Amino acid sequence: MNRKFAFPPVCFSAFLFLFIAAFSARADKVDDYVRAQMQERHIPGAAIAVIKDGRIIKAEGYGLANVELNVPATKETVFEIGSITKQITAAAIMLLVEEGKINVDEKIGKYLPNTPESWNKVTVRNLLTHTSGVKSYTGISSGFELTKRLKRDDFVKAIGSYPLEFEPGERYIYSNSGYNLLGFIIESVSAESYWDFVQKRIFKPLGMNQTANRDPQFIVANRADGYEWEDGKLVGRDYDLTDVFSAGAIVSTVIDLAKWDAALRGDTLLKKESKAQIWTKVVFNNGKPYPYGFGWNVTEFRSHKLLSHGGQTAGFAANISRYVDDNLTVIVLTNLGDQGLGSAIARGIAKIYIPSISLRAVKEQAGADAKLSGLFHNALRSYLQDKLALDSFSDKTRTALTSERAKLNAKRIASYGAIKNFVLVGSETADKNRIYRYKAETPSRIFLWRFELDENGKITALVLEEEE
């Protein structure tokens, strides 16, 4: 005989109290963490959402959406989401794939007229995975401003005048241009504007009622203003905006993005087969995989499967991170335009719910080369002391590390004290470069640094990947 187990009323109440208390304690830690990050990094406003087992367990706004008018940021505040837009564009492409109107392995010339001959081998898949070789307009000084509002043919002509950076499928270089081209493919195939298509096929069905086009000409209720931290003070963002279109021009809220996350958990928006393609690592022509799918980074973070993407535009930074095995999603939106800011905060929040991914749990890797460790330690120390060891770095890296923003970051990190422990925790090879990760401990904080070394022994990257 089947019997249903029932908690006695008192026992159940106690269990429920303990369950809620556990999450409340974590929520309080989240508040403390976010507020501390905002103060330290001079962030005017932010909103976050935490989804566990398909349920929103935390959604909160912090600080100010508009500093001038003293308007608070809330969970309903509308922020620019930057390149999180790409996963929505990729989903729109897959909707058309499901209808048999697009083949991701077809050459883009089938869907876009007047493409240059140099693009003859470029496929839709190449655009989705940043393996097309089409030059990104973000690396071009002018010609793609929002005020120009380039139409499809003008955009294709302008970006097509630049040679491919590599043969399609040969390697990965992030290209916003590729995602603009995907937006034009959606328009060409659907006979609708990109914005009408995503509104009708994605936003409206999912109830994402506050998600829209960032174009300043539109009145968007509850829209946050964007800011930058420059020369030791907060300033309004530069309004000479780039036309990032279907690569990064969506605005949204953490509540709407939680609805987006919910849609990805089910099969009503996209079929399982489509999502499987979206979350499959791209494979280069040489057969090697790379951890990027269709608008998503497809990785493992300390043995936890992670699907994520950041976003950054002038005055805004964002991130969505889905820890698949843990059934945890963290969404962060901010109105400070600092590269990687949303991703850093999202990771910090995730650690509150998944302690095993903490930097403290990362073990030293045996067999470190003492000479290399010395090179990296001295190079890092020279950067933090604003006395860069020029001979240790490539020209491009020297330029990056001597920018005003890089110097401000170095000053912030140096304020935590001298490095007391510097150990190798990981190494790998990418193309011709060797990559090394070191955990650097100071009296009050732990940092994870990534160093890249070229075949000439020059440091081609010094990147702060994580801190806690």
C-alpha cells in the first residue's frame, strides 16, 4: 500500500524555518558583498537576480540608477546588457533554423546580398562562434557610430572593405561585426526588422516587457543612466555611441532576464536540439574545440559546468552565469562601464552559494619553473608599483598596462598590501602561447592572475581573472 509521508505541523514548520533561514543568511551575505563591491569599484547602481532550481531566491537593486536625480536602482531598473544580446540573437537564428529557413553551415552569401568575394567561405556558424575572420568594428576608430545608422548594404560595404583576419574556421577572434551580420540575416530571411522579430518571437511570448532597443531616441521607462570612473571621479558616459545593433544593443532588467533563463530551462521557446547546438563548443578546422558556442561561453569552472556571457557598453557592465550542475543562475547588471565588472561580481555571488568554487579551494600545481615564476612575480610587482618592467612585456601589452584605467586598477589592487604568497595553480597551451595561472595572496585578499608567454619569452597578457 502506498503511503504519503507528512511532516507533523511543528516539525514541518521548523524545517521550513531552517530552509528559509539558510537562504536568508546567504542573501544577507549577497547584500554585503554587492555593496562592498560597489563602494570599492565606484559603481553607482546595480541589480542582481539569483535563480536556484528554477526559482528566483534573490532579486534586488542597489545604489542609484540616476545619480543626478538621485533615483534608486531597483530590480525593475532597465540597464544596457551589452553582449548578452548575442545569445538572444543566436536564439533568433535558431528559431529560423527550426523553421528550415536558415542552415547554420550555409555560406552567408545565400542570405546576404552583395557580400565581398573574400567572405565566400564564411558560414552562419562562423558568425555565431566568432570564427569568421570578419574584422570587428570595435577595433576600427570610426565609421560605425550610432548616429550614422548604417543600413545593411552600407554596413556590409564598410566592414567588407577590410580583409579577413584569418581563414574562416581557423581560429577564434571576438567579432561584434559578425553578430551585426547575423541581425541582418534575420531581417533578410524573416522579412521583418530585427527588433520586430525578437519582440514578436522572444520578448512578448516570454513576458519580457521591459526588454527593448537601447537607442537613445526611444523613451524607455525606468532606464538607468550610464557612468564611467575617470581621473578619480564619476562622469557621465560618452554619448558618441557605436551602433552595436544585434551584437549588443538590448536593454533589460534582471527580472526579464530571469524569464529568459526560465525559457532556456524549458523547451517552449527552442527545441532541445537547438539548445544543444547553442551550448556546444565550436571546433576549429584542425579539429580542436574552443569553449564558445552560439552566443555563450561554454566552460567548466573548477569542475562545475558553466554557461555564461558578459556584456559591456559605454557606461554599463553585465553578466549572466548559469552553473548547470548546481542549477544556479546569477544575473548582474550595473551602470558603470568597466570591462569584466559584471562577470567578477556574478562570480563572487556564485561563490556564496557554491563554496567549492572559491579561490581558497584552489591547490598549488606541482613542478613550477622557478625562473618563470620569478619572471611573472617581478612583472606583476612592477605593474602594481607603477614601475612596469618594459622588457618583460610585448608592445601591445605594455600599451594596455599603461592606460589610465589599468593604472587605476593597479593602484586599487596594490592597496591590499604586498604579495605574501605567489604559487602556480594551472598551465596550458593555446596556439603558440603558453598560459600560466598564479594565485597571489595579500594580507587581505586573494587574486588569480593569468600570464601568457609567447615563443620569444615576452608576456603577451597579464590579466586579473578573479579576486576574493
